[in-house]
Amino acid sequence: MSVALELRHVCKSFGTFHAVQDLSLSVPVGSVYGFLGPNGAGKTTSLRMILGMLLPDSGELSVLGSPSAMAVRNRVGYLPEEKGMYRTMTAVEAIAYFATLKGVSGRVARARARDLLGRYGLGAFADKKIEALSKGMGQKVQVLASIAHDPELVLLDEPFSGLDPVNQEVLEEVIVDLKARGCTVLFSTHVMAHAERLCDRLIILGGGRGLFEGTVAEARRRMPVQIRVEWVDPTQALESLPGVRSRTRQEGGIWCLELDSGASAAAVLEACFERSLRLRRFEVRENDLHEVFVHLVGPGAREATLR
């Protein structure tokens, strides 16, 4: 597996504050990778170290095969958390300008700028000044400016922040299109729904540490499986069902069964049939990423949202 980005035991402190502690991760080429954590978890500090804006106190980084992103900066796109554009430039001029800073000729940069604006719903505003655009439109322009030079690796710091639901969908489309072109995308967020839909792999940060790294499916398996069952005869015994850690009766005669780690819902269903337990309902409830996040991060997960 080719790796676009790798961190090995990276640490960064500011005085007595340990912003990033022993962080390791590996981002495969052509994947969408999520950097998840509540505010203050170390996401932005990590991105700034990846980009060479900050130097780690210890540990090693590899960006597109280089120990420094500065050596491959024309192959990297970056959207900072602090959004801002040159307000008197038009949308086309702003996008083309940033592309030329990455080595693209002026003619090609302007053509790419118009193409991107048209593709993602801003074609009619191409010649409007940034100051005349809505906040959401301006943010979309800045996203497009970060990819106009056709980078191999794109780093997006909280890209969904401040966007309305429609523009969030457009940004998701941009990320999907980048992946289809073979680009590697890493984005930080505390909005679990975007990560759940987009990410091939992700890392969950808490207190500057990596609490989990893997796929969404692997993250979900960190939480016990829950089953909602309802029997035709509510007096039937629930004891001795295999792998059931706990059972809680809910309204309407429905029971919630929580399974041991590694236990199988199929084995529970088979045991019900073997015991001739007549079922009216048997639902396996899949944990979502938000629940896993809260479970791993703890009280700090209150910053997270389901938007």
C-alpha cells in the first residue's frame, strides 16, 4: 500500500501544554482520511506540523515521500481553518492567483478557475468580487482555490464549518471528485456525519493523542452490538442467550440486549429459534460514529455535533 502521508510518534508542546502527544498515523494514496476530535484535540496543530508551519518537538513526518512538505509544496493543497480571501478580487482572479503561486501558468490557472466555478455552482458569480459574495460562496471559492493547481494531497482544516447544508453537500461532492481523480484528501472535523459518509480511514483524537485509527467499520466495532427484541409471549425467559452482556426492558415490552465484545447477533437469533422463543421483532442496531466518538473521547466529546 502506497502512503501519501505518515506521522511517527510526533509530539508538540507549547510551554507546559502538550498539544500533540505521540501521534502516529498513515494515510494511503488516493484515500479520504478523517482527522476527528473536539476543539482543542490537536487537529490544527498536527496539520500545521504536516505543512511545515510548525516543527515537531520529536517524531518524524513523511509528506509525499519527503520529510518536509515545503519540498513538495506545489503538490499539496491546503485550506486553513481561518478563512479569508482578497476581497477586491473576483472569484476567477482569486482562484487563478493561488494556482499561479503553485506554479500554474496564468492562462491555465484562469481556465481552471472558470471550470471549477462552473462545475460547483458558481459559474454565474465568476466575475463578481469576493466582497459581493455571501459567506458560503466565499468559502467555496477558497476551497476551489486550494485545489486549482491539481494537487496530489489536499489538507482541509474544518472545511464544513460555517457552510449551510446545501453548500456542505457541494463540498462533499468536491471531496468525492478529488478522490475519483486519485487525489489523497485529509480533512479535520468535529462533525461525525461527514466523516461517516466520506472517509476510507480516520483517526479520533482526544487531548492530543490518537485514541483510534482505522476504518469506520472498525470504529463501530469498538462499541458493543445492541439488539432490540420483542417476544410474542413476554413471559418467556431471556436467560442463557449466548453473548448477552446486559438486558434492559423498555416501553411496549421491547427488550434491549447489549452483547459482549465479539459476540454475534446471529448466534443470539439462532439461540432464540432453538429455544422456540417466538419473536415479534429482532433488530440489530448499528452504532454510529458519533456514539463511538463520545465513547472514546469522553466529556470532551460534548463539542461534537451530529449536523
